[in-house]
Amino acid sequence: MNAAPSVILEDVTLAYRRQPAVHHVSGTFQPGSMTAIVGPNGAGKSTLLKGLMGFLPIREGRIRWRDGSLRDVAYLPQQSDIDHSFPIGVEDLVSMGAWGRAGLFGRLTRADRERIAGAIRAVGLEGFEGRAIGTLSGGQFQRALFARLIVQDAPLLLLDEPFAAVDARTSADLLALMRQWHVEGRTVVAVLHDIELVRRHFPSTLLIARELVGWGETGDVLTSGGLDAARSLSEGWVEDPWSRAAA
């Protein structure tokens, strides 16, 4: 694993479907930090991750990488963005994490195979290697995606709603993996809705409501004043801004 890069946002405005969705955000994801991105529905949380990945155009400002680049990133999209019907098995899905080293048509080495097997064990899917991904439960599928992240071995991980549509035990197991990545010195950034979980487990928080409300230590950001400010900003564009955040 390479050293974790820092990612610097300088007055970044991002567009989604030609409409500005994130406005004038500045700040830095520090190397080795563990940051939750929270905010009301429609606040631009997923948009911000997609902007970091280069999937959406930057309308204003810029994103800079210090001591790294997009090659150092592993990205976990929302489950709803992934085609579960694609005819591959769990082992094939997890092995995709090695493509950065082997290439699309490269051969997997013995070390790659061992790492894939170890990742499947680490997420509790041993014995599911040949199971078609379309037959997995939501929690099992998310475990397989986390195994792919383990194989990818990236110093920076961007995770979009990693605990959505999974059971409590799976959430706890995946959170433990994220905390281990943080201990290893990786940078972890996750879009989350459970504010109490963020308070308990994430040292840093970025609170957004299309524009930046707060970014720093979680206890300083997730105050009643900060949450009220995010709610006020959202009132003009969503009826129930915290319906998912409170779930």
C-alpha cells in the first residue's frame, strides 16, 4: 500500500444533470483521517464523492491530490448503482480488486489468489466463492464488495452509504473493517445517515447542505446549531430533510 494522499478541495462547485449540486466547498481530507459525510436528503453527499472520483464536472474551483492520485482510491458506490444481475460469482467479483495490478486481461498471481481468499474469509463469506452475486442478500453482497476493497489495497477509500440495506450484524462487521483500515493509516471517507453512529465511531465529519456547513472534529461539527443550520439550508429544496438521517 502506498502512503495515503491528502485531497484538497478549493472552492469546489459540482454539477449534477447540469445543475449545481455542491456549492463552493473548501477543505482537506487529511492522510489517515476517518471522515463521515452527513447532511439532509439531497445535500450533495454522494455528488461530492462522485466529484472526487472525477465522475462529475467541476464547475468552479479545483480538487488537488497531494502525494497521490485517483490510482490510490478505492470507491464503493451505493448498492442501487450496481447491477446485481451480472452473471458472475463472489470470487470473480472480489478478484476485480486485483485488476489494478494484473490489468483487465492479466493473469492473477498466486499471491493475488491468496489475497482474494483471505479477503473472502475476512468478510465472512468463505464457502460462497462460487455463489452467483444475484442470489446474495443485501448484506452478503455488501460483504463481497468490501472483500473487493480489501483486495484493492488502496490507501484512500470512498464509501457511499456502506451500511444501507444491510442487517445490524453486517453493519457492525463492516464498521470494524473500516476502523481497522483507519488504524492501518488509510484515509476513510464515508457517506452516512446514522448521526449517532458517526458520533461514536468517526473522529471527523463533513456536514453539508449543498454548501459546506462544517468540517472538522465530529464533536465540533455535529452540534445542535450545526444540524439546525443544515436543516435551514435544506428547507427550500426538500420536504423532510432528515427523514433518512434519523433512521
